[in-house]
Amino acid sequence: MPFATVDGIRTHYEIAGEGPPLLMYSPGGFDATLDKWSTLGVYARIRLLDHLPEKYQCIVFDRRETGQSGGRVERITWDDYIEQGRGLLEHLGIEAAHLLGGCMGVCPVIAYAVKYPESVLSMILYWPVGGAGFRIKGHGRFAQHLALVEQEGLAGVVDLALSTSDGFGKDPRIGPWAPVIRSDPRFAAAYAAMDVNRYKLIVAAMPRTLLDRDTAPGAEPEDLLQLDIPTLIVPGKDVAHATSAARYLEECLPGSEYWDILPAEQTEDNVPDRLIDFLDRASASA
């Protein structure tokens, strides 16, 4: 398994294909492992990694605190996810890349484009998360984790995390750092020994910054409106991926392409070709 150290945190990544670089922020909410591109819901159906590497260098990675990547107990913001992706590109010697985000991976992609617009060749925003349901459910996950901390302490979190393979999305009680607890015994020991009151303050602040609105989070609309980056938006339609969030991004990103297609109509027969066509046009104009 290839790894890169980014800001002191181990990042597990894989590369498939050759051609212009395409950095792919994984779907899966707070369980955004690189395998989700092949195993999760619509992504398993459209099989992007069976097609995109034919023309593009696809760079996939476990987001920090997921899979085989490491982590650090701190108030995580979208900027931390931006810097993981940028640091990985720097490790690979890549100055500019196309960005593809799925699900909650859309949020760091748009934030990345705002912070480093000169290094973003294009954006594909696939099933942007957002909507009131997404915000409410997300805040509830953090509340369930804090309830367990209150009852069992951090040692109780470690015990529960080691007893299951579930992620924060499936079992919110285990919290955002469970994968690192499982993969790194030294991290687990330091986590259990943390001051519990300090820890609760860190966790309580995270949803207020990550899940701060009833539409697509990640970047401010005034910043998005200033971007001039080729963008393709593909909408979802469920409680976590409100179509209104995709339409909001269309409004905020001048000149973006909005593919008005229902989720049930998104298949392996049409999605990879549509994405490759967009990337080819963006590459030609770069």
C-alpha cells in the first residue's frame, strides 16, 4: 500500500491510469475510504474506476480519519481536508489537477477551488451533500458520540471502536477517530488518556463548522461566485443529497454545467462517458 505523510498524518492512496491528473475525494460521508468509489451505492453502479483511468491518472485516497489513513484529535474543518489533498499532490509532484468529489467529498473540492483556484483545472461535483435532513442527521451523529463519551468516557469509546468494524456513519457512538484507534495502538492509548472535557469541546465545535447550513456546505457563496473554473454538477435526490443543494451550487458557480438527470437514470452506460467528455473539454481549454 502506498502512503504519503501529509502535515504529519499518514495518507493511504492509490493511483490508476495515466494522463492528466484527477484527484478524487471519496464519497461516504465521514467514512470516505477510497474503496467507496467501487462499493458504495450509485458509485458501485456507474463504476468510474473501470473507465476514467483509460484517459486520466486517477488519484484516490482514504480521507484522514478513515480506512488506512491516520488522524489527529483536533477540530477538523474543510481546510484540513483541502490540505490533505493538496499535500498528496505535492508528494506526487503535481502542480495542478482536475478535482472530482462524490457525496461529502464535494465539500472539500469546492473549498479547495476557493483556496487554490490556480491549481484546479476543473471540478466534477457528484451528488453534493446538503439539505436540512443532511444537517440535522449530521449534528445528531456528533450528539450520539458525545452521549457515549459522557456515559463511558474515552476508554469506553476505545473499547467500542475495537469491538466493531463500523465507521462513524453507521455507528455514530464510536466517533470520527475510530478507524485510527483500530489501526494505531499508540493513538488509541493517547486518545483514551486525553482530558475528556477538552475532548468534548473539540467535538462539539466540529458540526457547527462542517455542517453549518441547510444547503451544500464547504465554501461561502460569495467566494464561489468569483470562481472561473469549468464545473460539472450531477445531482442526487435523497435525504443526504438534496437536489436543492446541487441547484444551489449551479447558482453559485458561474458557467457551470448542470446535468439534469435523475439518479435512477445514472448508469455505467452514460455517466463515465459524460464525465470523460467534460474532462476532455476542460483539459483542452486549460
